[in-house]
Amino acid sequence: MREVYLYIAMTLDGFISDNNGSVSFLDDYSDNLEILNSYNNFIEKIDTVILGYNTYEKIVNELSVDVWPYNELYSYVFTHRSIENKKDNIEIVNRDISDFIYQLKHKNGKGIWICGGANIINQLIRSKLIDKYYISVIPKILGSGIRLFDDNNSTLLKLNLINTKSYNNGILDLIYSSK
């Protein structure tokens, strides 16, 4: 069975973006070679990326305007909205995320990356469908914004620490397994 990975960065106080959806708190770290190597090692295990509408819009309108960065991956955007100028190799999905991921896990392929956003992530946490958590803790305190973990995750989920890595710039990578 395929594994589902959450691979995401959050501030020390648990935010994945500010109130406007900006991830500018990551700007100081975008050219760090150690972090890029970590991403490249991760992405080798993946053939599918899952995104919500806001994450998709952030990528195509701000982070990677000219090129879809996941061209080599199957890309699924979960939304009930229509997307103008949709990039190639992207499928729009308007159905229950947990059922979709459960079915995808049982198909042949490599890993499934939950790229964002918080709503999708938290639905999959509640459904216990995330197998591994790759969380990069950024040494900044944002104070407010969109939290990685929402208040609706009322079920205790025990995770097992697999690995940690610290970088000279203060970032701490945490890798947990849900099994």
C-alpha cells in the first residue's frame, strides 16, 4: 500500500501562513542547499501531490508563475471552484478527500504528498490517513495566521519519532510516523 506524507513548513508557533495566506516567512531560507537536498531526497519517493485551491493559487500566482513545479507528478487540486487557466497534468477533484486518498493508497504507485492546505491536512489527520509527517519548524514566531493543526482534531494521535535534523540557520526538521 502507498504511503501518504505530509511535508510542510511551519513557524515555531505552529502557523503555515499568515492571515492572508502569505508564506513570506520562508523567504530567508529558499536558497539553502541543505534544505533543497532534503526536499530532493523527499520528492524521489513521491509520484502524487495533493493540494487545495488556495495552495494551488498561491503556487501558480506567486511562487512559481511560469512553470508548474510538479510537472513530473500526478497533481490533484481539491476544490468546488472552477480554475481558470488550469495547468496541464492537473486534475480537479470535487469529492470527499478521505475517500479519495483511501482509494489512491490502494492503487499502485509511489508516495502521496499532501502539500496543503490546512483544511485538507486536518481532514486527513482526523481520518488517520497520513502515514508520515515531515515538518520543518522555522525559527520565527508569526503570532497569527493559518495554523497547521486546527482545534477540531479531538482524537489523540500518537506519533513515533523517526528522525530529526537541525540546520545552521535554525530550522529543525521533524519526521514522525503514525504507525
